[in-house]
Amino acid sequence: MFEDIENNDGYMRCDIYEEDDKYHIEIDLPGFKRDHLSMEFNHGYLTVLASKKEEATNNKNYIKRERTYGVYKRDFYIGNVDYSKINAKYKDGVLIIDVIKSDDTKDKKTIEIK
């Protein structure tokens, strides 16, 4: 359960914990806006995508650039859950996902992040 499929060299660090009939996933995504994020569930896999385009440099003479841009993806195998009961919200740079445990697996579905 919650097998880590891809971690993109340290991006999307997360904590996962269990509570009664739920799993909670908290993923750090600082610097992203809500509309930069998407999530889907497909055959037991939960996929989180975050994308950020490079800002225009406006002829800046950079001494150092450490901020990164691009598309980041993290897949988790979460097994048999009821995808209609997966809830997600993004606040203060943290994506919080609650997954209700279930024996029901459905086909692919896009999950709204509130």
C-alpha cells in the first residue's frame, strides 16, 4: 500500500498516515498555485502533477538561480479505494489528500482540488 512509484529527485516530499477509516497524504508544494496542480486516480494509482513555467527574465543579470520550473509528477499505488471519496485541498503550499478506505476500485477519474 502507498508504494512510491516516482519521486522526481526530492520534489513533492510527503507524509502519509492512517487514521481509522482514512489515509492522509500531505505533500509539500511551495511556490505553486492551485491551478498549477492536478490529480487523478486510475486502477489503484493516485497521480499528482504540479507544473510551473519559468518566469520571464526581463534581461535580469542573475548571480544565482536556484528556483526550478517544469512538470513534477508523483504516483502512489493506493489500491482498492472508492475514488468518489478522495478529497483534496491546497493551502499554504501543502496539498492535503484524504482517502477513505474501501474495497471498491473504479476506472479513471479526475479529482477536484479545492
